[in-house]
Amino acid sequence: MRSAPPARTAVRAPNCGRIHLRMPSTVLNKNTFLTMAIHVPAQTAMRTDGRSEATGVPFSKTGQKIKTKKPTFGDETIFIAKENPLAPPGFELDSEWVELLTKGRHTYLARTPLPYVPGISNAALIDWIAFTVRPTQKDSHKWAIQELQRLDLVGTVDEMVGGYAGYTHKAKYQDDKIKLCLIAWGGKNQASTVYVSFPGHGCARIKKWEEVRAWLELHSATITRLDLAYDDFTADRVSIRQAVEWYMTGGFGAGGRMPAHKLHGDWLLGDQSQTGRTLEIGSRAGGKLARIYEKGKQLGEPLNPWVRIEVEWHNESRKIPYEAISNPGRFLAGAYECLHFLDKEQSRIQTEQRSAKVSFEKAMSNGRHLAGKLVNLALEVYQGDCAEVVEQLRREGIPNRIEPYWHAIKDEPEILAKGSNMEKSATHDEITPLLTRG
């Protein structure tokens, strides 16, 4: 008597070809295998060592035409990640490794971001990190806070009223008014975990990322969010116009179709925009979101060419690897094919100082409009005594727009002056010119 054929389950993705994965079924018994027909782009299926039935060409569900000829982005040769024979059954799709996993009776696709191996490790900054960790002690949040303090990531933590994202309690660590870390704990559905989040300004204070990675691995923490960023201070290699071209030629990939996108800011004036534009690709709900925006204009300087690329990952059906903390440049370059060319080392201190410089110039412009005429009058009243005028007008503190960057310039505030040199803060041997008004 012939045995029944193995169960077949089809998992749909944007289809151009198919690959078949044969893996043990945890649902039936150890001797039964599930044959999975995974629909993937033709170019991906063709890279699966002959285990494919590639047919057709990429198509779009949005009505937008996709070029059948694969474009080359930047000056680098596009690197194709090869299948790891020691890895679980899976395939590469949109610069991520996709695995078919089972949990109980449910089967789902899990993604893991892939690095661009030829890339530069430090060609990106970590601009946000959040994770959950499950302590073994009863007072879980106290243990977590003590560990963060031991790593010199936080100082005195203040508990706040209310909870956060399903957690019943929360606390914050801040420097003056700048929030640097959020900690949350408690709740029936949180599996006894503690949630920790460092936003951009908090990440800017972290000096030893290798220690952070080691601690996360030691305690099997789950990275729930990771943002990586790249700055082009002169927009020589990255611009909004270039990002739009990448999108229209398929540089951001989406399994053979145009990915979802949104436009924010002043797009009607194009390059003449005073407040800046943002191109957003993907979604937080999907677990991967890219932003390309005019950072200089966002900081209030209409003529500043500074453009930033950010990619934000969430652990929605996705595992964010610890390695991304050690090699942020390779993972940012690997996020999309159009970013493979990113090869300029990034310096956190340089970025913070440039942010302070742009903010200072904007504050001086505002001060000129608000108090310029008063200064003229005061000089007449005090018979040209500049010191007396300054003494009468000054007060304690620094402007709010500069306060987030004060830690990076407090030892040498003179670098904010026009014509000052920031090269000593950089890690790359080729530094872009200073940003001044045209």
C-alpha cells in the first residue's frame, strides 16, 4: 500500500519564480516533511542552486513600470549574498534572509537583515536602539537599571506616572531636558521582560557599542528596534533627487514591485524648498522603513545641503542581529541595493558638532531679527559700551535648539564660529567643506 503524499503548503510572496523547501514537520511527526512552494522574484529563485522553477519577469501591482534591466547603483559592483549551507532552509529576498519557521501549528516567514560584506563597518551611525531583556531576579527593573548604570549607559533614573506600550511602569533618564533613555516593566502580557529604549540623543552618548553588544548577547536580549543613519553634508552623493531616481528604477526593491512610499515636507517648490523634503519608503508596520531627508533644512538652515539616509528596523516577523551593532555601515549598505555605495566613515562627534553649528547659526539669525534693533539702541544709550550692553541682555543657560548638542561642543564652543575647523573631530581623511550661508 502506497503512503499518502506529503502535505504541501504554499506561502505567497510577490511571485516571479518558485523555490521548494523541504523541511521536517513539527505538526505531524518526525518522519513527515512539509514541501513549501515559496514564490520569489525570478532573479532570487535563480540564485538557489538549481532548486527553482524561475518563470516570468518582475511585475508591478501599482501600475508603475519596472525596468527589466537591473540598474547599477553607485560605483560599486553589486554584491549578491550567497546561501549559507550551514544556515536553516531559506532564501535571500530584498537584502534579507527569509526562513520558513513553525511555532506550534502555525507556519510563518521570518526575515533577518543581511550585511553588504564589502562595505565599511563604520559607514553608519546607530541612531536608535530598543530591546527587551528577561531578568532572572524578582525586582527585574532594579536589576536592569543597575546593569545599565554599570555599563555607564544611564545615571540617576526617575520613575514616571503611567506605563508604556503595554508595560505598567516606566522610568526615564535625562540630562537637563534631553531624554536619553526610557525603561518600562510590569504587565501580564510582557513575559516578565524589561523594555529599554535609547533614542538618537541617547545613542549619541554611548561610547562603547561593543560592550553593549556583548551584554545583549550574554543576556539573550531581543533587539526590537534599530535605526542606522548616514550623513552627506554636501549632498554630493546623496540627494532627494537621487533618492527619487533610485526608487523609480527599483533600487529599494520589494520582491518585483514598487514599495510603498510617502512624501513629507515642501515638495511643490522642489530644490527651492526652504523647510526640506522627506522621502519615506516602507512602513513601521512592515518592520522596515527608510527615510531620506534634507537634514540641514530640517534644522532651520534653508541653504544647507546636508542630506541624511536612515533605515529603521522593527522585529515584526524579523530578527535583528547583534552583528548590526558592531557593523552598522555594512547593514545600512545592505538594506537596499541602491545603498551599496555607502563607504564614507561616519563620526558621531562630527555629526553632533555640525548639528550644533547649524542650530547656532539659526539661533543667531533669530536673535538678529528679535533683538537687533534693541542692540542698536542700547549701544546709543550706553555710549558704545559693548560689554555693558551684553551684560544687560545676557541670561543663564543656552538656547533649547542647541542644548541637545552641548555635550559635544562644551569644551570648545568656538568651533561654532563661521570659518572654524571641524576636521579634528572626523574619522575620515576627506572632510567636506564647512557649511556656511551662500
